[in-house]
Amino acid sequence: MEQAAPKVTVIPAKVITAETRDKYHQLRVAAYCRVSTEQEEQQNSYQVQIDYYTDFISKNREWTLAGIFADEGISGTQTAKRTEFNRMIRLCKKKKIDLVLCKSISRFARNTVDCLEYVRQLKELGIGVIFEKENINTLTMTSEFMIALYGSFAQAESESISKNVSWGVEKSFREGKVRYNYKYWLGYRKGADGKPEIVPEEAEIVRQIYSMFLDGMSLADIGTTLENRGVCKKTGDTVWNRVTIMNILKNEKYAGDALLQKTYTIDCISHKAVKNNGERAKYLVTDAHDPIIDRDTFNRVQQELARRSSKRKKSDKCVTEQGKYSSKYALTEIMICGECGSAYKRVIWTVKGKKQAVWRCISRLDHGSKYCHRSPSVHEDKLQNAILNAINEYYDCGDDIRKIVMGNIEAVLTDSYSGELRQAEKRLHEIDKARNDLISLITSGSVDEDSLDGEFQKLYEEEQQLRRKIEDFKVQNDTAAKTQEQLKDGEEIVKGFPCRLAEYDEVIVRKLIECVKVMSKTEIIVIFKGGYEVTVEVEK
């Protein structure tokens, strides 16, 4: 006998949602409000939304108010900084909210991905979101298409607004309008006229930092010195790290300038700001406000920063070594081997149980006599005495030295602008006129073009020769001007000496001397800034 087919009875699933709950059970309804700016008209809208939802939920007898969650002055493209939104989501996950009301999808999120993600999360928890403007209830909708569509519109609107804002900001940059942030800017405060005003006490701290750096101190040493003195930063904190010191030394605003668009925002969704390494235009506004540091000092600090950063650690692959910057010993920077050009390094020898400091060529230390054959080792005390003698000799005849060198420089500068240079420029104008005259003859038909080829060639060759001559004059003039500035720096240092030096001074050595070249165990050449050389003997 054939067995009858089994009978299957379907028992429908009972999904408990905000729409199918017990009619005697009040729904716990929350509302979410958001405005993106803190402008007065937006604040009015913000308060109106809160009042509206408080009244709207209270009037419905089947609802009970579970809270009004409102973010003020927060962008909708990210949820990370929307504290009230995140608090609402946490309560939803704890099943303390049954339904969420929101004015529109753009108020809920302007990021399509975030919008869909949170709608799905709440839907899985049986919690619906009602968007009033779009008339969408996420629990009764059959497709996410409409939410994705409206979310995309909201995101596109944010992107458009972002581009307009970026355009406006860049336009203000081009017009030289500077926006200042005084919160962490040591040395300035906002003045009565809205422009930066120098704070004397703070400005003195900035000047000390620049002065200590030019005296050869490292960033760490400057920070330690300021901490020991109990100097406070703009925030009142007394901890000075390398980054803080570096930012002060690199900040062009202390020279009265303002470099705009140092950073830029990648997009309006991530809001991530990155350093502008040339991807966008930068705008330099000179003399934007009163400076604390004069431009010459600021430029010298930038040069010193570049010089120190160019110093590298020793490498086995290099024959001659620059070494790395040391703020402790000035000679580490300027003392070189007369044979191979490598820097000298301070080492400690132990002789008969006694320690003594000696300066040795780095190449000899690392490679023996493979590359540098005869560089001597020089005892520190004898070396310092020799340098001291050179400085005093430079001081004694400093006026004569400067008169001779400055006289030569002034001659170069004068000749560059009044002598041969002017004659060369005058001849260039004559050549240009002669060429135009020849072209006029050709265009009028008076002369055949081929017959003037030789004339054109002669004019061209003479023009090239004159241009090279003018370029050489300019290079010569720039070099002379630079040397003049170096001599002025040296002159200021020498003027600061109370008398001939009685003992070796690291700061003065760093400021005054360009290079110390070790020629032999008994002879060194001290080259001062400005190019003047003094050959001195080293005691045996």
C-alpha cells in the first residue's frame, strides 16, 4: 500500500518590530537633530528642531520620549565627532530605543556609506528610522535604493559645498588675507584692530630661542635651558620638546611673513589634512604683520637648520666623512683634514692611566692609512691654544683686514654697476637696434635676405659674448655682496669682544671661524668668516 505524502503546516514567523508591538506597549521614540555650522540662523534651526520633536513625540499617546539627540556645529560627512549621534546608536544597541525620527537623510548622514551602514544596523535590531522629508520608514521599505539615492544626493551636495568653500579660501589666499591662530602662537595676541600684536614678554622668549640656536646649541639643549629657567609656553606648560623648538625656528610669521596653504584637506568625507608638498599652490604674504625676529637673523637660522640637517652619520661606504652635527664642540663642525678633507673627531686616549682629549681624522679612525696617509692627531689643549692665538691676532689687526677686504669688495660692487657692465648693457641695446634695422631693410625689399646672413651672425656672436660677460659680472657681484655680509657679521662679533680673549670660547669660535684646516702636527690654518686666513703653530 502506497504511503501518503506528509502534510506540512507553515507557522508564520512572528517578527517583533516597532510597527507590530503590543498596542498597549508605548514605543520608545528618539529624535536626531543636527546643524553643520554655529551661525545664528543655524542655531535657530537647531533649537526649532529640538522643540518640534519634543512636542511631536509627547503628543502621540502611543509613544514615549526616549531622548532628543542633537549635534550642533558638526559636519554630517563623518560620524566620529558626532557625540550625540554615537550615544544614540549605543542606546539603540542596548535596546533602549524602539524608533528614531529624523528630519531628512541629509541630517542623518551626508556620507552614503555611513548612512546605509547605520540604517542596516538599526534594522537588524528591529529599530526603524523615519525620514520625514523623504517619507521613508526603513522597517517597511522593500529596497535600500531610495536611501542610497537620497544619501548620494546629500553627499554630492557636501562635495559641492566643500569645493565652493575651498575656492573661497584659496581666493582669500591670493588676495593676501591671513587668518591667524593665536592659541599656540607664542609672542603674539589679537590686537584691538584685529591684527597681531606683539607680547613683549613672550617675544623675548622667542628671541632667546633664536639666539641660543645661532650660538650653536642643539634643540634639546635649548629645551632643557628653558625648562630649567621655568619658562612657560603659550599654553602655560613648561615642557619644551624638540618639535616645539623646531616649529618656532621654522615659523616665518616671526619674521613678519605668512605662508598660506601649508596644508590642505584631501576630501570632504575624511576631512584629513595633509602637508602641502607642492600638490597645491602656496602663497607667501610678506610684511603681513610686525616681526619679532629681523629678516637677516631668520634667514641665517634657516641656513643653519639646513646645514645641520645635511650632516649625516658616518657610513662605511664613504671615504671622506662630514660627520653629524654636534652642539657640544664647535670644532666638530669646522675642523677638517688638510690631506683628505674628512672631518676631525674628538676621541679620548688613556695614556699611563690618564685620560686626555685628542682630535683625529675620521678617515684615519675608520680606515687607517688606506685613504689618508699622514693626517696627525692633535691634543685638544694645544689645539685650543693655537686657535685662541689666531683669534687674538685677527682681533689685533681686524681693522686693517676689514679695510683691505672691504675696499676690494666695494671696488667689485662699484665696477659691476658703473664700469664695464654698463658699457656691455649699452652695446646690447645697440645690437638690438642694428638687428631691427637689418630686418626693416629686408621687409622693405631693399636688400636680399641671404646677403645679410653674415651681418646677422656677427651680431649674434657679439651678443652671446656680451651676455656671458654680464652674467660673470653678476656672479662676481653676488659673491662680493655675500662676502660683505659675512664680514659685517664678523665685525659685529669682534665689536662685542671686551678685549683680547683670555681663554678659549666655543660660542665665539662657532660664530667667528669658518674652518680650521690641519696641515701638520705643528701647523693649522684658521679661516675666518669673510675669507681671511691665519696660519698658526701648534705646540709640540
